[in-house]
Amino acid sequence: MEIVFFLAQPHEARGVTSSEDLPGDGSVESLPVDGLSVLMDLGQALGLGDGPVARQLRDATCQSFPVWTLIESFCQRLESLDDEQIDSHAEAWQADEKSDLYERTTCLMELRDALRVRQAGESLFALLEERAF
């Protein structure tokens, strides 16, 4: 399974069925993950505690993968981090045994940078996609 984070207006995100139809240029390279728990793990790595950091925008169907909306406090926390803090949080975040520290650090830096320049009304979403290799 892989996670793809992307910025979009909520109405655009509802139409995302896979990584092939992400809106605009606001997406981050996919990252291998074990499952949905990766979002909770990332929230804990960012120091947000044990509460939910995402809510389901759309469930999976036979023709689409699930999309989750990241809560605003998650976004604010991530966009406030400097490079050193990103490194330490990436180290604490155990996304998947297949992802390495460099991939996690790059993902978090790209997310932070995208959040800092997002357009009014845009939110951060996560697409959980199962890919056949």
C-alpha cells in the first residue's frame, strides 16, 4: 500500500479515485505504508498526541481508493517546522519498513513547503492506494 498526500479544494478531492487523477500540482511523491495507522503514527511523531489526525472524506469503492482529510492542527504543526525538526520527526515516524529515512524526510519537507503556499480553501488530503507491481 502507498500513501499520496495532496492539496486540493474539498470538492476536487472527492473526485480523486487514484493517483492518476490528482488535481493540480499539489501532490507529494508516494510513500510505502503498512496501512491507515501511518496517519496516526505521523500525528504522534509530530507531537499531536493520540487523537485522530484525519477524517475520512470518501471510502473506497470498487473503482476508487479511500481519501482522508488531514485536520488543520496537523497542517499547522507541519508547516511550522524547520529543517532540523523535520529530520527528527521523520526519524520518529515509522511509515513502513520499506520506506527509509530519506524518503520520509523528503515527504515531510515537500508537505511542509506545499502547505506554506497553499491557496485559500485548500486542504491536505491523503490517498491510500493499493498498487499492483
